Amino acid sequence: MFVAALAVDLDEDGIGEFGTLGELTGVDPLRGYPSQTYLDPPVVSPGLRPTGAHGTAQRSGYCFRLYLPGPDGSWLRVDEDPSQRTADESEVRWCVFAWPVHHEGETTRTFRVDQTGRVSATNERQDASRLGRLDTSDWIEVR
């Protein structure tokens, strides 16, 4: 599991903006900068660049996807409607879910890491399409 943040001040408030997996791996241009400006060197291995639907990356047998805070306390995929979240919330709160590649639909041993570096997990079966709507408060802290 990885923990990374991109401290780029996109709205001039002195607080860094979140970075997508594509931006952190250096394969997508940085938002808020002139076009074709990439993070160089990348802070996350380019092997974790998103290649799947909804900004999903695959590595070491797991899928990884970034989520940002939604208005109702749920988490929104980074590719979901940006009008549903605020830039200020997204600067300081985020999470990444990781689940096994080989499971279609429901998964087991799902992980979650947030901006504090807290990693939690569950062995209960999860529907990968609903990860952002899960209550993870009872997941076991693993780091």
C-alpha cells in the first residue's frame, strides 16, 4: 500500500491540492498549470498509473482507486462530477481503496488508506462499485 500527496497550490490559499494517480505517476498533466506540465520526477511509481475505468490502477494483484469527500460524508471517485465536492475539502481529505484484481464484483480483503496514513482493512466481501459509500469505521487498523 502506498501513501502519497501532491502539494501543489492550485487556488492560491497556501494549501496543496490533491493529486490524482495519473498526476502523481507523471503520466497525466497537472491541473491548474500550463498544458503539458507533468510532475517530474513522479512521486509514485509510473507502474501505478491508472489504466482501468474510473481512474483505477492495478499493481501487485490489487486495484487502486482514489476517492475524494462528497457532500453527504460519502466518498466520490476522482472521476465523478467535480461539482459534487469542494476543492478545500479535497485538499485535506482523501482516501484510496485497494481490492484484489481477481475478484469480479464482490471482493475480499479490501484496504483503505487516508490522508493521515491510517491503513484499515476488512475480510468481509465488498462490492467494488460501492466502495465510496461504505462505512469503514469498523474496519481493522493494520498500520
